[in-house]
Amino acid sequence: MYRAALTILLLTTITGLRAQSTLREYSDKVVEYSIALERSELSSEARGEELQRARTEHLPEITFDRSATFDFGRNIEGRRWSWASSLALRQVIYGGGGITAQRREAELALSISLANEELTLRSVRLEAERRFWALSHAAEYKESIRQYVEIIESLRRVIERRYVEGYSSKGDLLQIESRLLDAEYQLSQAEEAYTTTLHSYNSLCGNEVDAPATLLESILGLQPLPQRCNLEELLATHPEHLIAEFEAAKARWTVRSTSAGYMPSIELRISGDLSPTLPHTASSSLKLQGGAILDFHTPIFHFGERRRAVRAAKSEQISYELIIEDVADQLTLREENSWTNVVRRRERLESIARSLYIARENLDISTYAYNEGQTTILDVMQAQISWLQIYRNMLAAHYDYSIAVAEYRWLVGG
């Protein structure tokens, strides 16, 4: 019996520990579960294999062919069937730079894929932070409504006692009971919002949708102000800017690859053939022969096709060069706006903290004054509404600041 109780206690403790998580632990779990990130990694793996394939174009190609023939018309002496085997080596000596261009395009395609993978990783972590802080906000909001209900219940008990003693009117009691019902309705809405937010939180990391969760960090815990990123460093490291640069470089090699198709090419082919001597009879011996061919090929004239093809490729390249400037401008603007959000929202936190302190003190004074018969129930109810609204604003300010910090870290890669 003792062992069974101890086992149940341990399992309950382990389950509770598993349900608890910090922001970093939750983010790591989301990254591990993310399908989008897994697809991005597979795309990078595919680009890596394509690069290895492109590199083999520089190496010789060895082929083996074996063929068999059958003469239906009996047009030759000897056997009606024959065979031949051929082993050949092919090496491109010069291809106008096309093979090198294709290899460089493959290398840049891999770099683009890796930058996209980094961008996906940042996006996954940003979404994890949003879900984490959303759940924390929902939990704190639900708790604030519960406190609000408790404050009204406490006041209702006072009014009910004063009504029995003849110090408060029936109207005061009815008003506070109506306010209590409204607060309980708001509590039900807050609990519903928390439950749906919990479902979203769990689904992102692969938990059971309705699994309980305990957050070890709260939006009420003020995060430190992040260090501002240097603009040059931002442009040098941000995946979107890197992708734009890689795309432009890839376009330049595309121009080279397009031009290479109209350049002279030199190819060496060495082959050896093995076949029976003709006429093919039972006593035919095998004949081995071979040779080498140095092939030179160059286009001379095709009505301006090369010029038009290269111009089209260069136009695409210039458009990618312009994209680099556009991305740089956009990142500069987003960094400035994002940093402004962080600073201004932190300033609002300090202001709302003072407002909440004043609202709480006003509520306490109004409640005390009503108990002493120095004010009306309407003044107390107004103080309650004011406290609740400011508390909501305080939670929203903390949530907005946490999201602003997360979005700035997403932008600069912190």
C-alpha cells in the first residue's frame, strides 16, 4: 500500500514538472516539433545534394553500353544475331564556363536555402513567444477577474449586513448584486479565453490540446531592455538581406550560364568496343577496337539569339540588385519602428504602474468611506470599474512590451 501511494505521488510530481516550463524550454520544444522547420531542413538537404551533383559535372563520365542485333531478312552471312559492348570515357575540357556557373548557382541555392531555414527558425521561435505570453496574459487576466469578483463579493457582504442593520438601502444591495452577476459573467469569459489560448499553446508544441500548463515566467516579470543592434551588423546578418544578396549573385551566374550555351566547347571522348568479327559464326573471334575523339563545337550565327538571351538574363539580374536596396530600406525602417515600440511600450509600463497604484488606493478609500457612511455605492462601484480597467491596461501594456521585445529579437537575431 505504501509503495503504491509513493508511486502515485512520484507520477503526479513528474507530471506536474512536465507541465511546467520556462519560455526557453517551451521555445525549444516548439522548434523540435515544428513541421515548417523540418520541411525547411529537408529543403536545405535537397539543395546540398544538388550541389554535390553539380560538382560531379567537372569529373569524367564513364559509360558502358551493350547491344544485341537480330537480322530478320537474312541479309548477311553467318549468324542472324550479333552483339557488341562499348566502354567510353567522356570529359568536357572547356564548356564556355557553363559547368562552373551551374556549380556556383547550386552553391548559392544552398546558401539561400540555409538562410530561409534560419528565417523559419526565427519565425518559429517568435510564434512560440507569442503563444507563451498570450497564455501568460490570459492567466493573469483570469486571475484579475477572479480578484474583481472577490472584491465585489466582499463588498456585497458588507452591504448585506448594513441592509439588515438598516444602514443601507435595498437599491444599494440590488446594484451590488447586479454588479456581482456581471463580474461572474466576465469571469466565465476570461476562463473561456484562457482555455482556448491554452489549446493554441499546446497545439504548437505537440502536447495534448487540453493538457494543463504552468508557466514559470510571467508577463508581469519585466524583461530587460535589449541592446540595440548596429544597422551595418543587422544588414550583414539578417536572412532576408542575405537571401537578396545570394539571389543577385545567383542571377549573375545565370547570365554566365546563359552566355556559356553560345560559347565554343571542347570535349574529349575515349572509347573501346568489343564485338565478334563478321561474318558472325561459331568460330568467330572477338574484335577489340578503340579510339579517341576531340570534339570542338561553336555556334556561329542564329539571328541574334545569344544577344537576346543574355540581355534577358541581365535584366533579371538588375532586378535582383534592386531588391537588395529595397530589402535594406525595409529592414532599416522595421528596425527603427521595432526599437521605437520597445522603448515607448516600456515607458508606458512605468506610467501604468503608477496609475494602478492610485486606482487601488482610491478603491480602498472609497470602500472604507462607504463603510463609514461618507459616500454612496455608486462611488465605490465607479472605483471598482476604474481599478479593473487600469489593471486590464497594465496587463495589456506588459503583453505589448513582451511582444515588442520578442519581435525585436526576431529582427536582429538575438
